[in-house]
Amino acid sequence: MRRAVITASATAAGVVLLLSLKPHDPSTAPAISSAGAGSARNTTQDTGQGSGTGAADGGAAAGGAGQTLTGSAVNTRYGPVQVKVTMAGGRISKIDVVQYPTRDRRDQEINSSAIPQLNQEALAAQSADIDVVSGATYTSDGYTRSLQSALDQVQK
């Protein structure tokens, strides 16, 4: 009888602890940039297909010193991935990842290390022809496809 009371008490305490957990809000994750912390918000609520060819923003500093290109949003298994590329002198000078999967803690953990690696490799290669990050295959694929769609918009 004593064991039954202890077991029931422990089970009740466990249920109370589980019910007191608060869900995580994924809409507060910041954009990850190759040039430091970005101020844009991540918008992973989009569950549709990619947005086409993306938008080009040819406006830059005086004298046409740069060009900002937004790649298409590539829908992956875990959510969309979209990059914004800043070109200067015909070279990639900065890459901002404006959308990436952040639905749960594991997504955030994976992407917080994978995206800076992808940014670094893309800047070094100056192209979308980069290796995938181990453990972040879907994000890597979405990143390279979005990056390529942005680079395809470069006006020569």
C-alpha cells in the first residue's frame, strides 16, 4: 500500500511538471549574417513553395558601389531558407540569411552553427558551389539553391 501511494504521488508530480512547460516562440530568431548580427527578423511561418526568382534591389551607395539581391525562398523539409546577397565590385561581399528553420530547439542548434559555416564557405568560394554542412543537409541544400537564385540575378 505504501508503494502505491509513493508511486501515485511521483506520477502526479511528473504530470504537473510536464504541464507547466511553456512552448517556445520561433518567430523571435534573428537573421544570421556573414557580416555580423543582423536586425531583420526570421519569418519561417511561410509553408508554401519557393517564391520564384526572388527580387533584385539594384540600389546601392553612390556610384553603384554594390548591388543587393534576394534569392528565392527554398522550401525544405524543416522550413524555408532564403538568403540576401550584397555584391560589391563583382564579388560577394556579404550574405544575410533572412529565413531559416527555427521551429524547435534542435533546428536552432543546428542552424546556429551551420549557417555561419555556409556563409564563410560561400564568401571564400564566391559562388554557390560549396560543400554541405554535416548534420544540416536540408538547410545546406536550401541555402545553396537560394544563393544560386540570387547570383543568377547579377547584372553583368
